[in-house]
Amino acid sequence: MAINFQPIYVLASGGERALEQIDNTTNNLANVNTAGFKKIVMRELSQKIPQNKEQKGDLLVFPRFKDTVVITTQGGLRKTDNPLDVAIQGKGYFQVETPNGIMLTRNGHFFFNKDGYLVDENGNYVLNNAGVKIALNLDQRIGTNIYINQEGQIFQDNQEIGRLGIVNYEKVKPVGYTYYKPDGNQIDAEYTILQGFLEDSNVNPIEEMTQLITHQRRMEIYGNLIKGLDNIEQKTNEIGRA
């Protein structure tokens, strides 16, 4: 008797989706304390597959993920009093130049590197509103007293040395850590820059733990159903050979 693999395929696909949800939720939890991190959710839809020619009735349905969605709600603001910690209150992203191109981020934990350029904690250059690196005035007569106003203008001893380039897009795609790429049209950025603050992650750890338990149970259910279906197929084959 021929084995019908279609139900096993449907269950295996569901198990794979549950595993992807576990990985995604685990990643959210791992970044609860990462400044500027935005929660990521996986948007699910049902996809139909055709029955065999010998079968009649409705099409089988199994879960697939359409895409990942970044939840861009504002995270809490944490006062650090570090003059190079900068938070965006509102809608927009910092721009940083990375080896993989220009990325967007909400993590404003910045430094000046040994060459006097403003960089993020990974050493990537922070860009101004013209897409150019921001540098200190290294004239020996100038100190390093830094002030950043609510519009993102950066002053070194009362002399402007640059302005943070804040941009905004309809949607963004996660590319790892706290970096994002534009997804859709550019739109107006509506923001206030707060010096001496960092934006916390917008992940709610209690909600994520609840989701993780749900996804793990779902994974177990799919696994048990596959085992049960496999046992039924074996019994059916034994009866067919008798």
C-alpha cells in the first residue's frame, strides 16, 4: 500500500514554522536590554496545496510566514548623562555607514574614535544630514565639550561641527542586531533628540515568554502528530501485507 506523504508534509511544515517562531521570540528576548532594539514579529498566512488526482474535496492548508515585521513603537527612555548617548523621541532613525552599506538604527550609543569621527558602538561612522561622516574639530585650541540640541545639531565648544542625519521610512527590514534597511518610501521624520539618554528596547519580556511557551507547545503538538501519523501508516502497511 502506497504511503500518503501529504499529511506528513503539512505537519512537518507546521513544525518548521513553529521552530521559526521559537527562534524569532528567543531573539527578541535576547535583546530585551539592547538599546534601540525593536521587536520583530513573523506574519503568518495559510497556503493551499493541491490534492492528488485520486483525492477529492477541499485543498489542504498549511501555515507559511509571509514576512517579518518590525514593531516600531517607542521604547522607554533611559537617562545616562553620557553626552554622546543620544535618543530619538518620535519617528526616525540614525544613519550609520557600515561595511555593508548605509544602515538605519535607533541605538544612539555613540563615541568619537581615535581619528575624531563620531561612531556607533561597533565602530561604524555616524552620518550627518548630508550623508557625510561627522568629525571633531581637532584644532588644539578647541576642546571637546559636546552639546547636542533637540534638532540634532552637534556643537563642540559652541561651534557647530555637524548635524545628525535623521531619516524615516514607511517600513524597515531587520538586518541584524539593531540595524535596519529601508522598506518602502521615505517619509517625514518627526522627532526630538535627547542628549544624555538612550532608548530601551520595546520588547515586553513577559509577553515574549508567554509567546515562547505557546510556540514550544505548538512544536510539541506537531511532533506528536507526526509520530502518531507515522505509527498509523506503519500499522496500515502491516495490515495490507497480511
